[in-house]
Amino acid sequence: MILRIRYLTCLLAIIAAAVPLADAKPRPIQVKVVIVAMFEIGQDTGDQPGELQYWVERDHLDKIYPLPAAYHAARMNSNGEMAILTGQGTAHAAATLMALGLDPRFNFSHAYWLIAGIAGGNPDRISLGSAAWARWVVDGDLGYEIDPREMPPDWTTGYVPLRKARPFEAPVAPLDGQVYKLNAELAQRAYDLTRSIPLADSDALKEIRAHFDGAAAQRPPFVTLGDEISSSTYWHGKLSDTWATEWVGYFTGGQGQFATTAMEDTGTLQSLKYLAQAGRVDWQRILVLRTVSNFDQQPRGMSAADSLAHQRIGTYSAYLPSLEAAYKLGHEVVNALLLHWPDYPARTNAGGLH
């Protein structure tokens, strides 16, 4: 009897091992690099491009993963490269990245994140069609504001940091989500890898640049290290540029140098920060690349209002060159990360980019 029980026990064990459990879950997909784009004009392929389209078409991101809780589906290829479209503004970006980062189908623990999109540019620091790798991203929405027509005569702006009584009041006390310091070593390596890559110029761009003042305004397109102010409010004009330059310097203790202005990146970075705290992503593996589709202010001899009336997606003066630059430089970095990615997960310093 005892032998029979033992025999049946062994038989059941063999059967259980041979038959997979019906509710066994597949292993999460290992994602190596995520490209974060912000807007698309129409479809993902085959029409006028936005920030996502070149990545989908040229890197063959043909596998689509629906994300009902996000703005857009994720797209991926067989090499571990993924792209996600956030939608415009910090709220869309934060919600989409959180939905993606918490999706159990994917493993982002060793993934690199490349935020790659177009931007307005500060003509003192960067020119049309140029590109900037950021080390700092500063939020431009959090604050108090009074109409400039009612501000004291000794103020330079009606915009005041939260919990302060006047503009740029010391000591600096940034709130959570106010300023993001990225991995400066990783940004430097991305810059070193791409700094010599030629970017497209044209007679049309030269003509447009000739109407702007600024130390870098008339330079041909180039690659630089430069920092970003991110806000869902699309501001425009020389006076606002002066505010942005001082705002970035204020919140970074003079270490950040304002080069580009964008709309979504503090939302994206806020979600990535919380996902990093939850162990879902690696905060040291984030890159921000912004390429200049337009200057953030009016040309010589034009009012800010008249200039703003011409600022529309798809008609920016360097729209297609800036999209091309974002892909060209970003693709170089993505290729390097994918090529050497097996070496990175074991490292404590996730610098990457040989």
C-alpha cells in the first residue's frame, strides 16, 4: 500500500512538471531603449511627419502594443527599441509615461530613455536646425503670476516662484517637479558622439537667421550642450526669453544655461522619477535631445504678437530640418546603446555610450 501511494505521488509530480500551468504569465519583454516623442500631425507613417514618424518608418517599429490608459500605443522592433508618443503638454506626457512604465508586459529596469523632439531656441545660445543635449530641465509652469501691467516698477517680470514674494527671491527653494538634474556624464557622452555630425543647412535658413540678433543666431546648425525650460504655456518674445534665461539660472544655481524651450519634458521626467523610485526604471539612463525648429522670439523689426501668429506646428521656419536632426543624432546614440547594451546592465554606473 505504501509503495502504491509513493508510486502515485511520483506519477502526479511528473505529470505536473510536464504540463505547464494554465495561468503561467509570460516573461516581460526586455526593453533596451525607449524614444519619447511628443506629437504627430497625422498617422504614424506615410504622411506629413511629426516627431514619431521617422523613428517608426526608418527603424521599422512595426510591432504595436495598445495602451488604453495612455495617449498612444507603444511601437517596437525586434532589437529592443521602443517608441512612445506622449501627446502635447505636461499632463499628457506624465499620464502616458506612467501608464507605459507600469505596464507589466515590459521590463524597463535597464532601459535607456531618449526624449527627442523639436523646440524653440534662444538665439544667444543656439541657431535654427541646431541640437542641444540637456543636463538640466527646469519647469516653467510652477509659480505665481500677476499681469505685468500691475507689477511693481522695479520688477523685471510678473512671474514669481511659489512661496516667494518677489521674482528670483533668495534663497532658492525648488519644489518637487521644479528642476531636474540629468546624468551629466551620459549627456556629455551623447554630445561627444554626435558633435561632429553635420546638420542640414540651406539658403532659406540662412535668410531667416539673418533677421535675428543673438550671439548664436546666425551660425549654421550645430550640436551643443544646452539646457531646457519646459512648460505647457507656449510663450514667445524677447522679454519672455530674458525671463527664461534668468529662471533657468535661478533654479540651477547658475549651472544651467538656457538654450531650448519645450512643452512636455517636466511631465515625462516627473513620471520617470517616480518610476525610478519604484524600481521600474533607472534615473541615470535618461537623455533629453531638443532640436531647434524656430527661435523663441520675434525677428528684428517685428512685434512679438505678429511673430507668434506665424508659430504653428508644421510651418516653423526649420521644421523639417529640426525633425531630421532629432532623428539623425538620436539614431546615432540609439545605435550605440543597442550595440553595447549587453555590457551595461551589470554596471553600477550606467553611463553607457562607448
